[in-house]
Amino acid sequence: MNSSKYLPTTDADKVIWLNNFTSKLAVHATVLGVTTAELSSVQKDNSMFQYIINMIESHRQYLANLTGYKNMLKRAVGQQHIGGIPALPVLATAPAAVTEGIFDRISKLVIRIKASLTYSDNIGSDLGVIAPAAPAIDVNTMKPVITVKMEVGRPHLKWVKGYSDAIDLYADHNDGNGFTLVGRLMKNEYMDTTPVASPKVFDEWQYKAIYVIADTQVGLYSSIVNVDVKKM
């Protein structure tokens, strides 16, 4: 498993995570054998990351204000008045510079911390370095969502496999046979090349599918999707 699964995905959440990790690491450093130099490095990394994210947000807000000012220069809005030109944000003094790869360093430190004989899940939870458990999957309610669009005159179906091994895809080509099994498809897309039955020029076809896990159909059938086709 990826050792950094505990890390949030967004920068805003990383700010919160790193701030907590830094403060809690100071509490557990001695028990975990984290050196003063390592703790200092994390603290500097945290200060710089917080500073840069705050700088970006300040400039983003300034740009939004400046854009609004520009728009009012071009055209009046009701009884609003333009006021003064938005001032550039005033930034705090920058912290000590750090090298690139903040979260690379943090990830390596976390690996070493977890290898420590004094590490425990309680400490890991406090530091925020335990990946959240994957949500339980209820196979009884799994339901494919099929999308279809015409490409080169043919219905091109797509879906998300998710936790399934495959789907059983059914098609009704409006030929009197109702829904028939197209096949058990391992991929997440299918191009239907079935010809439109003569003497029809236009027709409407329907599709539905159900997930398959370990060669067994599971969950619910998808909603039926319709597509208009034309004889090529």
C-alpha cells in the first residue's frame, strides 16, 4: 500500500494536516527517537508551506478584487461606486527558506517513525499518519451507470468498473428479441457495430448492464439507456 495514503489530496487540507503533524510530532519526538534536527526541519517545512499557501490565497483574493474593479471601470453596476484601486496584499516576513520536496521528506520520516519499536497506532492516529479505512462496499446495491454517445455512426458505451471484475451487457436492438446478452465485458467500454435491420433507416436501441464479481452477477441492473441509430 502507498505509504502516503494518509496525506490529504488538496493543498488546503495539506495545510491543516501538516500543521497538526508538526505540533504533535513535538509531543512524541522523544518517544519516537526523532532528533532535534529532524523536528526543526519539519517545523521549517510547515512554516514555509503555510506561508506559501497563504500568499497564494492573498493574491487570489487580490486578483478577484482587481478583476471586479476592472469590470466596474468598463460598465457601471446599479448604484455601486468604484472606489479606490485595490491595494496589493501586505505579506508577513517570509520564513527561513527550505529545499524542494517537503512532503517527500515528511513521507520518508513517517516510514521511519512507523518502523520504530515505540510506535503505536495511538501515536499514528495522533500524528494523522494512518490511512482512513476503505469504505465497505455493499455488493447488493452496486449499480452500473452507462453513458452512450454516437461515434462514427455507432453507439459507444462507457461505464465505471469500480470494484467489479466485469459487467454483463444486454442490448435490445428493437428486433423482437428483447434484451439479449452482448457479452461479459472486462473493459469499461463497448462499440456496438450491429447493423440496423432492413428495411429500417432509423431505429432506437436500448442497453442495460449488471456488475459481475468472481463470475457471479451482483447488485442491481443499470437504468436502461436509449440511443437513436441510423443505417450506415
